[in-house]
Amino acid sequence: MLERLSEERPTPHSPVTGPDSATSKWQYAVASGILGWILDAFDFFVVIFLVDNLAANFHVQKKAIVWTITAALAMRPVGALIFGSLADRFGRRKPLMLVVIYFSTITALSGVAPNYTVFLILRALYGIGMGGYWGIGASLAMESAPVQKRGILSGLMQAGYPLGYLLAALAVLIVIPTLGWRAMFFVGTIPALVTVYLTAKSPESEAWKQHHLPTIWSLFGVLFKHGKIFIYLVLLMSMMSCLSHGTQDLYPDFLRTEHNFSRQIVSYLAMFYNVGAILGALFFGNISERLGRRRSVIVALSLSFLSIPLWAFGASLVPLVCGSFIMQAGVQGAFGVVPAHLNELSPDAVRGLFPGLVYQLGVLIGSPAVAIEYALRDRFGYQWALTTFEAVVILSLVLIFALGPEKHGKEFVRET
């Protein structure tokens, strides 16, 4: 059993020191982390809303398109390993700019894929970029932000994920009727350039300057030394991935299949429940500064558990709206604490690699969640498939967080 770590917070003070402190440019780092994660999520959820279009265009069954989602999720640890190692060896900024350019280019190419095989390969390659972004973006944002603001900024960054989902749902209503479904893969180009600009304006992480190691091989020595917490966090993030993707990825299809809602209604509903997700991430990220990281997550998970009857078994639009709003407020409320929690539990020398790698290995292990739910649907029906899967996931996560460690308010930078 992992020993619980003290939750007492040190006296907070800003981590921004040295020559950059006068201009306080940490806001650029946080803004780039937030915007990049919005863009990353948008590019991922484009496929979720285009399952029917893609299946018809490539003349394949919908389950084949679902497997492209799984392929993207499965390749994310490769990106975390490659780009996270670069970020710990050479600094956060340049690898972050590189990965944004990479996944944005792959997304644009997905829009002109000539056949299913090429599209599948491109989505797998996109997964490398998606996996590479989060760890670096989160470490740059959390290391740059003042300690006392870390909780709310953690929630704000993670809120970028449901905001990207919301914007993808909005784009379905605006872009497809005027420009066609392929244009959905191109609309992220300008936000990508803005993200690169914000990252270029950011100061390099002072924590990285103090703790970086001389070689890439030495990074893996640190990972091995901290194997116990590494395994625990991979387990934690595996279940968190099942929570997030299990409640989000098939839900639009569930609404269309089980309730015969039109694409427009599903898009509006998705936008609404992602407002709940954004509010949940902000609220629970903020209260984690007072309540602690683990307790805040457990409260958020309890909220999601209580919403299951409305979320899965609502017989009409109103209960489904309420259930999905509460469900995503809890799901992303739990995730809103994750950037701060993972970075605080990570070894100083590998904070670019460690949180991103455990996050994305968790995604890899949890990547069959969508396919499993889809298979359970064929056997038990959509409602019971979603209910059974997510009830087990939520209860498991409550236990994992209750027994796990915490380093709430850890300082990343040594005082000089």
C-alpha cells in the first residue's frame, strides 16, 4: 500500500524567479497550455461527430471508424515518450511548438485521406501528437504558474478538453452545412499558429533550468528509481481514461441510436453537457486548493455516479440533458485536478516526461474502453452497457484515490 503523503501546504510564493519575474510572462505559458489542449481535443472529437460521414465515405462499417478512435488513443504513449523526453532534456518551449505543428498537420491531412487505410494510419499518427502535447503543456503551465493559483489553473487547463469538444459540436452546425464535413479537419490551423506564438512568448520553465539532467538516458534512470509511484499513477490514469472516454465518445451515437435524435439536437446537447464539464473542471480544480486533490476528485466522482440513472436511462430529452450535464461536471471535475496532482507527484527532473507518460500509458490501457462498450451494447443494449461499465470504473477510482498519495502545494523551484 502506498504511504499517504502529507497534504500540508508550504507557504505559497510565485515560482517565477530570475530575469523573467519582472515581466511575469507565466500567463503566456498557461495560455499556450490551455489553447493547445482545446485544439488537441477539437481535432480528436471531430472524428466522434463524423462517424456516419466517414463510414459512408470510406464504405466501411461504423465499428471500423470506432477503431480509428482506439488507434489514436493507443498511440498517445509514443508521443508522450518522444516529446516528453525532448522537453526534459532541451526545455519545454521548442518541443511544445513542434508537437502543435505536427498534430495540426496530421489533422489537416486526415481531411484529404483517399481511403480508409490511409485515414487509419493518419489517425494513429495523430495520436502520437495528441499524446506528446499534454505532458509538456501541463508541465510548462504548472511549473510557470504561482503555487497558490495551481489548482484553479489546473482546472482551467483541463477545461480546455471539454471546450474543444463543445467547439467541435458547434462546428458541426456551422462548418458542415456550408463547407462540407472535410473542412472540419482544417479549421484548427489558425488556433495552432496562435498556440505556437504564445509558446514562443513564454519564458522557459525555471524548474526545468534547475532540475534538468545532462542526457536522455539519465531520464530513464529516474523513471526506474520512482517505479512504485509510476505504476500507481498508470493504474490511476487507466481508469480515468475509461471514465472520460467511456462517458463521452459513444454518447452522441447513443443519443442518435437509442433516441433517434437528429444531428442538430445531439450537437446542441453535446454543447450543453460540455458547459457542465467546463464548470466542473473549474470548480473542482479551484476547491482542490482547500479540500485537497484526492478528496476533491472523490466528491466529483460521487457526483458522476449519482447521475447515471438520468444519464443512461432518461426516457426523454429533459432527463438526458440533466443527467449528461451532471455526469460531465463530475467527470471533468475529477480531471480538472489531474494536471496539478500528476505534476506534484512527479520527480522534479522528469516532469516533462513523467506526468505525460503515465497519462498516456493510462490512455493506452484504457483505449479499448470504447470498443468494449460497443461490444457490450450488442449483448446487453446501450443503456446497460454504459451503466455497467461506468459504475465499475467510478467505484474503482474512488478506491484508488482514497488509498493513494498526495503532495498538495509542492514547490517546483528552489528558493535562491
